[in-house]
Amino acid sequence: MKGVVPKHGASAKIEKARTLTDILTITLNPAVDLATSVEQVVAGPKLYCKAPRVDPGGGGVNVARAICRLGGIAKALVAVGGASGDRLLNLLSAEAVPVHPVAVSGETRESFAVTDEVSGAQYRFSLPGQSLTREDGDRLLAEIAAEVSGDSYVVLSGGVAPGLGDAFPDRVLAAIAPRTDRLIVDTSKGALDHLIRQPSAPVHLLRLDQREAEQSAGKPLPTPADSIAFAEALIARGVARTIVSGRQAEGSILVTSGRRYICRTPQVPVISKIGAGDAFVGALTFSLAQGDAPGVALQWGVASATATMSTHGTDFCTRDIVAGLRSQCHLEEV
């Protein structure tokens, strides 16, 4: 399950692959994503939409897709059920994303986005996943533990499925502990709140967006310095060894022991913000897995998120496009 950067022929691929660390992504509440558009979103009359774009979705699914699009390999461990689960796996197969499906009792959900063609505004709707059982959770943990190799990067991205409980990220951390402690978490709602307020052990890296950081801090964070101070407080409390926090159009910060970075976001035409955060996590993880310094990984993350916002639906850009944008992502150590 080694990553590959396809540059300069097969021999270079093999040589580069030896330097990479395995990446496993986990998606507990995946979705089949539909994206469409209509001339104008108005209440009342029937609205006739364009033919939808259909993509595999969910945090860890998109992280793995982004890594594969950048030239690497990540295995996507996905909880799937029912006909929608089969459709999700077929979509991932079409993109040649390595998958480890774990059958669960709940039907895989759908989500959809509608773009108003007059205003350009995008309306995003996320349906709830069905509740999973304790047995589903135990099966997922066993499969996760079996897939992890020594020093793997494990990315738990997206929401925790109903029924698994807000403390499920702690259970993932415990399950992988015999082989690796490199757990990257990008989750939301109760699971994120539990992770911050009742940390059992520090995760390797925690990502929050601006809204989540301010909700967790209980106050506005109007400047990058405020975000950095909050990140340092989380590290001091043992929440994570590294904190990454988005600041919307300003860019993102990365704070780790003794180092603080901010990376500015270049301006691009925004078509769809779907998957931008997942693209960020994918590129950041892929860069770290290649041995890059944290600041360099932050640049790759910002560049990938920016590039993704210029695509339709949850499509992702190629490595060449992201690399071209990376030179426009100003990195500063503060």
C-alpha cells in the first residue's frame, strides 16, 4: 500500500515509493454525492435541474481520492451498506481508488448540491446517515487495526455515523496504537467537541475550520494571532501534537511544538467549495507521508484546496495544477 509519485518513468516511481509512508483513510458516514444546477432557486414552482454529476463522497473517501489524483496511493476504508453502498464502491472503482469496504447495517446515505445559475450561489444538502450498531463499530475497529502497518498515517475524516458515539475517534486511536500513533482527525459536531473537551491522548494532527475553532474557543478569533494562540492552548491541553485551522480567504495556520506557520490562499474563480477541505487534508497528509516539513505540507494543502474550488462537484485537480498553484501560496513562519 505504498504511495507513488508518477514522475520520470517507472524506475523513478519505484525509487520514490520506497520513501513514502502508508496512508489509510477512514470514512464512517460516506455518501453518494450528487451535484446539479437550475436556472434559479425559488420557492414554490417545480424546478427542472440539469443532469447531475455523481461522485463518491464522505471525508475519508475524498481524502483518498485527492491523494490518488495527486499521484499517490491511499487505501480508503469505508463503512458501506445497501444499494447506495454498492453504488459508492462502483464509483470508487471507476476512479481506481484502493478500497477496503466494511459492511454495516445502515444504508449508505446521499447528499446533493444545487447551484443557482443566475446568482452562482451553491446550496448544499447533507442527508443523515442511518444509525449503526455496536457490532458495526466493533467490526470497523477490528478492520481498521488489521489494515494499519507500522508508522502508517491514518486519516479519520468526516462525521461519525449515528450510533457509534462521540468518543469513537478515541476508540480508533486505541485500535491503531500498537502500530502507529499518526492519527489525523478532521471531524465535526459532537465528536469534535468530545475530542477537544475530553482528550484521552493527543492525536497526531487535528484540523478545524474557522467556525469550528471559534465555537470550540467560545469566542471570535478575528486575527491569525488569535487562531495561533487557541491552537497552542489545545496542544498544551494534550488535544493534538499539531493543530491546523482554516481562516477562510486568509488561508490556514499550522501550529506544532515550537513552530507556527500561516499560508495565504491565492485568488481563483470559485465554482464549487465541495471537497475543498478534504483536498486540503489529502494533500497535507500526502506531503507529510513523503517526509516534507510541516510548512511545506501546509502549502500543498492550501494549494490543493484552492485548486479544488475551481472544479465542478467534488472533482479534484491534477498534481501539475496543484503544484502550479503552490508557488502562489505564500508561506510565512510567525
